[in-house]
Amino acid sequence: MTTAILISIVMTILVAATPILLAALGELVVEKSGVLNLGVEGMMLCGAVCGFGATALSGSLFIGFLAATLAGVAAAMIFAVLSLHLTANQVATGLALTIFGVGVSSLIGKPFVGRTVGRLEPFFPAYLSEHPLLRLVFGYDILVYAAIALTFAVAWFLRSTRPGLVLRAVGESDSSAHVIGYPVIAIRTAATAFGGALAGIGGAYFSLALTPMWADRLTAGRGWIALALVVFASWRPRRLLLGAWLFGAVMTLELQAKAMGATWLAPEFLAMLPYLATVAVLTLISMRRAGAEGGAPACLGKPFAA
Amino acid sequence: MSRLDRRTLLAGAAGAAALPLIARDGLAQAPMQVGFVYVGPVGDHGWTWTHNQGRLALEKELGAKVKTNFVENVAEGPDAERVNRQLAQAGNKLIFTTSFGFMQPTARVAKQFPNVYFEHATGYTRDKNLATYNARFYEGRAVIGTIAGIMSKSGKAGYIASFPIPEVVMGINAFTLAARKVNPKFEVKVIWASTWYDPAKEADAAKALIDQGCDMITQHTDSAAALQAAEQRGVFAFGQASDMKSFAPKAHLTAIVDDWSQYYIDRTKLALDGKWASHDVWGGIKDGFVKIAPYNDAVTPEARAAADKVKNEIVAGTLHPFTGPIKDQKGVERLKAGEKASDEAMNKMDWYVEGVQS
């Protein structure tokens, strides 16, 4: 295996992990506030289609990602109104949001099927990434860097800032936070909006960066992987980063092994790898944290009415 | 009292349900309803999209005589049976089910509705009111394989495949045989995506193949993502199911285009005239089921001529893509010199020809 191939593999892993990382990071903040929004896939699809549509109409990727953010927030607000303000069951509402997202994105996307737009290009000028090793550092689009930076920002926000502490308090004990005087519903709504925004951007990463086109169900279930990643990372942002890379690595290595001609491995076995990895890591985590709650916020998924 | 009430209610409901039936019989000129069951979304710009284009062509051609209905994203399995039954109950007289996995569900529902005509794409179970139809995609694979064999500099092509069913295996073999005819050292690397539709995975698979030195990419999955990856990396690729040039103007050399329009129109006309009968059709380039999209300017005159020659000979019946001698991966002779594979043998194909790395 040459260095060029190795570098290409590493780059594919980092890029493949980016949309999952973005969506999972948003969901992590949502869950930290005690809300379980299973509609990540639906919000991603809304973001993907609105991002693509806005870019196709305006010719600007910036407007596209802005539209994707707003679409994700709008979808999240449907969830917030139903489950937070009207205290509908969060699991059912989240699932409904995913089904809704699949349908509405297909409807909005009809006129855009078969079109393409210019993809999100690497952030740094091309001369910086001429050498393969420099490409490894400078060869990505802005969202790859932004997602990593945001991971550390969220970790810092949750751990070291007062609003982060309040958010966690709302997630751990909504009634106590309410008694002290924090607006539980408003904080949860804000967290849900943040989750929607990141899911929207993550979705648009598919339609504007990975495969610049719109086709129905473009994200093909990545929203569910993002949801699993949050549990996988036991609600810790930096572990989320490792988890996203691990998922990206398993997904990419599966394909690379096949391309290299690892014929002694059945393709079905390779296709199992991402799931085997999930089971293995989840088992390890639960073994180590036996007795503890696994890091889940105490009020996760519980309705709160003041 | 309450039981009586419920009975009256039920009787009333039954009466109400019968009303539309009577009304429909009264209208002699009511359009015939034609149903379509799709495995994917109509917006996939691939397999399901081409079937939907056929449905639209049918509506355009027959106008007020027909009314079409379709259900998309139907899972292969029990769901398909339910959808088929609902379409039949809703008054569809002719129902096309367009995925291999709909075979048993369609067959079961066909038995329950002897007066409804069913047509199942790519299957082999038939009945008095259940016909099957398929296209000889492998003929198109032979044409693009010829182009790949001539134009590839590395002598390696990447093939993104879905599942190892005969349909897909046949395509890989036809492509490889045609490429090796013009370049005996040609190799085809296969990645099994284990899905029909996952754009991001298809794109990553294409990248992995390009990393391994493949400069021609082709796929038997449903999205155009692999073409975009080829465009980005500056290698060539081929469209699948529909013309995908708009996604990759430079990389897209040509495409194998499925065209179901004429078939849907012909069969619906037969049903309208009461002349529909069950059959099994496997149409190729000659029958208009499979078309080759216009060549990209990048296709060299030599490749163009060779591809046209293969296409014309297939149409004329003088060339069969599976003509011996053909050896499999292990070097075992599968077809003797001059021997042609029968349709039956092709439909059971579970081995790969020399030059395939799967």
C-alpha cells in the first residue's frame, strides 16, 4: 500500500465522518437538555433538500447552507411545539418527524431531481494541498474543520460555562431547575433548535459536498447512525469525535478492503463490520461503567409541564 | 340494542362500500386503472425513475383511457403483498410490480384476484394472470465494456455492485468479457455495496476503486453518486438506468438507458382490448428495452466504432455477449468454443469470468 492510498483513505474517513459528527453533536446537546429527538434523519433530509434547492436557485453555497440551517431549525421547531409545549410523547413525535422529513423533502425536491451544483471545495488554496502530506492537513472543505472545532467548543460550553451548566441541570433534574427559576421549556426549545440547525447542515453536507445532487432519501439512514453515536459516546463530545471517526473508518475500510481484493473475506462479513464495531464498543462501555447510568441525562425523554 | 345498532351500522357500511362499484359499472367509458409498485423513490433518477418515466409515457399516449396509480418505496416482503392487494381492491385492472423481491407477494395476490392482470419485472414466477418482463441489460454492459477496454490506460475498471444475484453477476461478466476482448489483460475490481441505494456509500466505493488504480467506473446501484466521484477525481464512468450526463459532464462516457415506455403502452392497450395474455419477455437493445445514451466527446473514434459494432451485431443477432470459450475465475471452462449461453443458464449465473476480482 502506497502513501498516496493511505492518505486518500484517511481523508475519505474524515470526510465521511463529518456529516454524522455534525448531526450527532447537535443531538448530544439536545439530549443533554433532557430531550430525546429521534427525528434527526428527518431534519437532515429537510436540510439536504433545502440546501440543495437554495444553492441551485441562488448559485451560492453560503445561501444553501443558510437555508439548510433554517430548514433544520424549522423542522426541529415542529418537534419542539408538539413534544415540549404540548407534551406529546417524544419518541413518537421524533419518529413522526423522520417520516415527515422523508415525505416533505421528497415533495420539495421534485423539481431538483437530475440537477447538480458546484460542490463545496477545499477551504485552503490549492497550492497548499499539492503535496500529499500537506493535503492530509489542508485538503478539506471548511465544514470538516468547523465540525471538529465545534466539537471542542461544545465540550467547553457544557463543561465550563454557566449556560452549559444550566443546560445540563435542566437535563438532569427539570423540576429542580424549574424551582430555582430557570425556564425549562425555553432552554429545551433552544437546545432543540441548535440540534435542528446542526442536523440541517449535516444533511446539506450530503447534497452540497459529498454527492452534489438531490435524490430522495439522500442521507440513507445516517441520521440513525448519528443517534447511535450519541449513546456510543456516552454523551461526551470528544468521545463523539472518536466515535464518528471510528464509524467513518469502518465504513471506508470495508470498501477499501473490497477494492484491494481481500477476497478471503466474504463481502457479507465486511458489510457487517460497522455493526459489529457498534456492538463491541457498546459492550465495552457498559462493562466499564457497570452500575452507573452510562452517562445518560436523568430526565432524557421525560415530558415536563410547569 | 347496542348489538343491533352495530349490525345496522355494518350493513350500512357494506352498502356504502358497494355503491362506488355499482356506479363504476354504470360508466362504460370510465378509464382503466393501471397500478405500479416501485421499490425505490421515483426521484432516484435510476431504476425506479425509469419505470416512472414509462408510466408517464403511458398516460401521455393513452390519455383519458387510462388512469395510473403508483406506490413508491415499497419494501420487498409482506408490505409488497399488502400494497398489491390494496391496488387490486381499489380497482386497478393491470398492475406492474417492478422489483425482483416482489415476485412471491405478486404471485400470491395474483391468485386471489384472477380478474386482475399482473406483470412482474425481472422475476420468473408466472400464472394465467401473471406475466413477467425483463430487459437484457447485459447487452448494454457489453457495449460499455468495449469502450472501457479500449479507453482505459491502467487496464482496470471498478464496478460497484449491489447484491450477487444472477442479474448483477451477468452484468459484471458481460462487461468484463467485452473489455477483455479488446484488452486481454483487463481487470475488473468489484465492490459489493450491499445496497441498491446509498449515494454517500456509492461515492466512497468509487473513491476506493479509483485509489486502487481503476480509471473506469461503472455501477449496478441506483444513484449517480459514483459518476460524481469519478468526475471529481478525473476518471471516466458510465451511467446506469438513465442518462446521467448532467451529473458528470466530463466523466460520463455513455449510459445504459432502460426504456419501459413502449412495453407499458403495448401491454395496457392489450388489456384495454381484452387481449392481454400472460407471457415472459426478455427484451434487449433490438426491442428498445435497452438503449445506449449519446457518447461523450471524450470517447475516441476507435472506441466509438468498436462500441457501435458490438451494438449493431447484438441487434443483428450475430453477436451474443456470452459466446465461448469462456473460463471462470478458477480457470474452469464454462462454455466451449462457439457455444452460446442459454437464457436459462444466464438466469442462474453464479460464477465470475476470468479477470473479475470480486
